[in-house]
Amino acid sequence: MDPQKPLKKDDWAVVLDFLSHGHHGMERSMPMAQIIGENYFSLLEVIIREDAPLRIGDRVYIGDDKRDKVKYIQGRIEPKDLTVAAKEELPIVVKEIVDKKPQMFVDFFNRSGPVSTRLHQLELLPGIGKKHLWAILEARKDKPFESFVDLKKRVPLLPDPEKAIIKRILDEMEDKDKYRIFVPRFEKARR
């Protein structure tokens, strides 16, 4: 790990699945949850305090200060290690996170730049090719986009930008592309 680079850690997460007795691979039975971080989309397994049962969709604090529900973070996991319920919940929760912070993702359309001489960050989004890229770049010269609605209104025939962002986040979590925009590349998860 590079000591110059700040560690990207989530302070808050959303519960994808709660297992009151843990899963079969655990040495001893204890309440456990699979969660996703709200800023960096980190997938984690956490051990929950006995007196703090959770529900799917609950928001929990996982930062460095005192945690009220999370006893400790067991470790990072891969999407393939999620329970069936967590896998089903994942796209829904990612959409909710994008919906809660739309300006952060709209700003991506305003500030994105080239990845290389032949590739632009916008082209990494599903459904955005050269024609859409140039239309977005021209439209943002006039003034920055204010919302997803503004973006769709000013760039004709653009596929739904919010859905493209969500799909890209899910693809990055699955490590389907060498380039990353929204999900930092973490060290490989345990297991």
C-alpha cells in the first residue's frame, strides 16, 4: 500500500443481508451482516452486537469512532461471496445511494476527462459512445449540468444517465473493466 495515498474508507454503510446466527463458514455462531459502503461501495462482512439486530436496508456506522451496532469488521468480500438475498438487494441499494447523492454523479458528467488519447471517462459508461460523448462535452461548455433531468433534456437521445451510472458501479464491483471511476480497486478480499 502506498503511504502517500489516503486510505478510502466508508464511514456509513447499508445492510444488504443480516444473518442472526452467521453463516456456515464461521467458527462460532454470531450475528453477522453483509453491507455496502455509501461512498466507495465497499462490500464488507461485519459482526453485529448481540443486542442490535438489523434489517435489510438499515444504515449503520462503520467508521473509526464508537460504533453502536457493529462490533467489528470481519473483512472485505467479493460480490460472488454475497448471500442470495444480498445479491438481490445490491442493485436496489446502489440505486438508492445514487438517488441520495445525485449531484456527486451529475458532477461526474461536468468534470470527467480523458483516460487516454483515445478514451474518455464518459465512454466507460454503458450506452455512451463517441456521438453521445461529443454531445455531452458540447452541452457542458454552455453551463454545467444541474441534474440528471437537465442532462437528458440538453443531450438528445442520451440513454438514462442514472441507469448508466448504476450499471457502471455494479460492473466495477464485479471487476469487469480495468478502468475505475466510482469503485476504488481494493486489495483482494479474503476467502
